[in-house]
Amino acid sequence: MSSNSVVVTIEKTDNFSLLEVNGSDSFLFPDKQKAVSPKQFTWVLLLKAYRVLTSLSWLAMAFRTMFVSVKKRISLSDVSEEDPRSRGRLYRFIKVFLVISILALVLEVVAHFKKWNLQMIQPWEVDGLVQSSYMAWLSFRVDYISPFVMLLSKFCVVLFLIQSLDRLVLCLGCFWIKFKKLKPTIEGETYDIEDSLSFPMVLVQIPMCNEREVYAQSIAAACELDWPRDRILIQVLDDSDDGNLQLLIKDEVSSWHEKGINIIYRHRLIRTGYKAGNLKSAMSCDYVKDYEFVAIFDADFQPNPDFLKLTIPHFKGKPQLGLVQARWSFVNKDENLLTRLQNVNLCFHFEVEQQVNGVFLNFFGFNGTAGVWRIKALEDSGGWLERTTVEDMDIAVRAHLNGWDFIFLNDVKVLCELPESYETYKKQQHRWHSGPMQLFRLCLPAIITSKISIWKKANLIFLFFLLRKLILPFYSFTLFCIILPLTMFIPEAELPLWVICYVPIFMSFLNILPSPKSFPFLVPYLLFENTMSVTKFNAMVSGLFQLGSAYEWVVTKKTGRSSESDLLAFAERESKSSGEEKILRRHSESGLELLGKLKDQKLPSLKKRNKLYRKELALAFLLLTASARSLLSAHGVHFYFLLFQGLSFLAVGLDLIGEQMS
């Protein structure tokens, strides 16, 4: 049949007729007969070739840049610097899992390209060792591995749904607080400004340890608190082991003391118990009995001058109120991607978790700083104990068991810093997630035998400890870092889309609501939270089973940043008090001499380098291997999730997130 021939087929039925025309050059469509010259055709081909070459060159340049960056990071990083304890059983398990996954991927690739259809192959038709190995693997997988993986995945999905429901209830509680405008109120009249004796005695404690970058600004902020000078005492509790730094802090304290501030310097000779031991030693002083309240600020916290006038009045008329906790605000939240993601987490923690628990339960975990305690509540609860690395949560739980109530003030904010490097953040998170498990083991008998209501006992055991401190890191790591890549090789146990996509995105959306400016970081936040699950899971296990790393206390590194608003406020205060005697710091003769000596002294230069993190790198390659297997099965959402999650682990493992050392 010629190319211009037309075949018309007419099929008549009762209701309609069909007309089929074969031949594109039919005279029935004269408008579509457009001649294409060879020159136009050549230009089209050249344009398409140009686009292809441009795309290939861009991809090649991107891969080259990434390869050079990775190569440079590996060459400049010292793997031996990583803590040997991090290469424990979990790391060995991940390595074995990775090797098995790579072998399974090789078999799957061979089977895919040879188009083996094992349902149509009889046992005697098996050809070669590879095909027989593949058939043996499939048989073993179906009979032994699949049932266990399916059972474990269902268990983790149930935990995931329970934790998501808890998060949803907290968000609904926060919406109800906003809708009803619920907030703690001050009962009775405020203190008489003209009568200083109407103000209660307040002790301000600033525990610090080798805080060279921030000691001056924290002491200055405490000394500028608006409170009668004869009704306040500031304790600078220095646990530094650097003799030069001790002299600097002493000089700072002396300069403020000479200007009329009631401030003292304390240094322990026997430095045991970390922060808890430091606070316990300070509370044992004889003069503490003259004070009614104690405000605690870590060394990087800078309270506003009206902090005490916004918090202390809440204790009036509430004899059972033991703690008033303020919210944290961050100076460096926009410093890098790591600080932005931390800001999302902590905004949700304060805006939702702390506020909801404070309003409806009168209980939450003390944050360790930016809070005011009634000293009687501390004494009735046994004081500071050195048995865990979360002394703040320890005293809060014991005070709750003794019937003391807590108040959270969401509108009172204290400036502080966020860790800017991944190494610092990882150590902080390890302490924050191993300590609660230590405390749970120690407090469980006391919770069961306490006189509080059954509802409060259930809240402490199942919600406060088990769900939010144990189940959350367990299912996050197990479900998204182990089971999900495993199901790519075990299709019988494949996770549904709503587990890996819809519900996590919705929960991340809820988490990011308290910090609406962070919405562009929704996906990075979701990926980073899954990436941090390996650190949190490892910390949870070490705390639960009292492994060696559970008792680590590493002081969070500070940079000593000050916000622009702080500087403007300070300048305004200075200008207003220009007619008065200004308080000048570090201007004594001894201080100048000391500073001169320290400048002349040559300190050993410490070269700081970014590190490589083996567990994160091993998990990155595991997830990328699983994404390659997912690509063979044409799993769209699974492939993209595994790919981007693997790249997220790779970026963290190469320490490409957070502060970059030159």
C-alpha cells in the first residue's frame, strides 16, 4: 500500500458510526500538510543536541564539584579523631547490613537485565550458579525473612501512629490555648517600687565551665537585672580548669562588685558531678537560707533587665508553685542550615510541648536554665543530685512527685546560642537523649510508689518517658533507616506511601508551625530529623543499658555572639544613663595588667577540622543502595525518599552541615 493511500473503515451499529482513517497525508486534512525543509529539520536536530550537551555538561560540572568537595573533605578530615566508642555494635551491624545489601543489589541487577521470570522456570531449567543463588535467596527470603520484617514493620508503624497522635493532640492543645488566650496570671498586687523590703530575696546563679567566649556577657546581663540591689545576690559558679580564664572571670566579678553589685565568685577545688555538683555546692552555702528564690542562667544566656519582675510575681498567692520557666530565644538561629533546623525543633518544644503541659498538667521538664525555682521546692525534693547527666529533668520529676506545680511563660524570652557545628550539636543531643533513660531507670520505683494520682503516674511513665524519650528515637531509626531500605529487597513487606510520605510531611508541617518563617525548610527538616535518629537511638540505648558513653558530659561550645537588638538596647541604656555614673568593666589596674600578660602569652594553636562520621556514612551508602534497588522496581516515591535521605546522611557524614572549619 502506498504512503498516500487512505483506508476508510465504517462500522455501523444501532446507535453510532465509527470512522477510521489510516494515512496522515489524507486529503481530508489539508491544513496539516506542511512541508518541512531539510534546513529546518537540521536546525531542530542541532537545537536538541545543544540542549542535551548543555544538560550533560551541567551534570558533569555538578558531579565534578561535588567529587572535589568530598575528596577535599576526606583528605582534610581525620577519621581517627572520631570517638572509638562510636564504632561499636551498631556501626558493625550497619556495615554488615550494607555488605549484604550490596550483594543483594548485584543479584537483583543481574536478574533484571537477564529478565529472569522465575515463576515460569522449572528447577531443572536453572542455568548457572548466579541464577541458582538468586532462586535460593528468593526462597529463603519468602520463608524466613519476610514474616519477621513484616511483623517488625507493623510494630514500628503502630508506634509511629501513636507518637503522631500524641503530637497531634499537643498541637490541638496549643491551638486551644491560642483560641482561648490562656496564659498564667499574676495574683495580687505587684511589689512596691518605693519599698525595697516588699521584694523577696532572690539568688541568681550562673554555672559555667571554660566559657571563655561568653562569661563576660552573661555576668553583665545578670548584673543589669532590675531588682533592688539589697535583695539580690549573684553567684558566679566557675568550674573552669584553665587558670588564666579563672583570673579573667575573677576580674570581671571584681569590677562589677566595685560598682555596688552584690556578686561573688565561687570556684570548686573538687570538681565532681558536673553542673549538678556545681549547683549543689553553691546551695550548701550558709547565706542561701536567707533567700526565697533562685534564678539559674547558663553562661550563654542573657536575660532582659525585667526578667525577675516578669517571673517572680507569679509566685505570689501560689504556695504550691515551685518553678517558673521562661522560653529560650536564639541569637544565631539564622547562622547556617543547622541552626535553622534546631530553631524549628526548639520552637515546637517551647511553643507546644512546654506550654501545653504547663497549662493542662502543671508539669514539664525543667530546661536547666532561664527558670526561677522556689528554694523550698528544691530542698523538699532532695536538692541537686549527680546521678544522671540531666540534672534539670531529675529535679523536675522529683518536685512533681512531691506535689509542686510548674508554670511556663511563653512570652518571657531569654537570649541564648544554638550549637553551630554538627560535632557540638551531636554531643549535646547524645546527652539529652541518654540522660532521660538513665533517669527513667532510677525514678520508676519512686513514680510507682508516689502519692500522686494514677493519671499523673501514667503521664510520667507512658507519655513523658516511654513515648517521647524511648519510642520516638526507636521507631525513627528502625522504621526509616533499617526497615525501609530492607523492604526494597523484600517487596512482600513494602511500606505504604502514607507511612513514608504523607504522615511524616504532615507531622513536619505541624512541627514547623510555631516558626512560620522556616516553612521553606520543611523537607530539609524532615530529612535531617531522620538523619539525627541514629545519634538519638544510640544515645537512648546507651542510657537505657547504662553503657559507658551515657555518663559523658561535654560542655556545649559557645561562640559569644550578641544580637543586633542586644547591642542597640545596650547603647540606648548607656545613652539614657549618660548623666549617671556608668558601670565600667575590666578597667582596674590589675585587670589591665592581666589582660596584657594574657595577650603576650603564646597559647598553643589548635587546628580545628571537620570530621567524618562513620555511622552516618555507612547509613548513607545503605540508603543509596536501597534507592538503586527501588529504581529497578520503578518505585517512584520510595526511590526519591531513599535517594534524598541517603544524600542527607552523606552530607552529615561528611560534616557538610553546620559550621565549616577553614
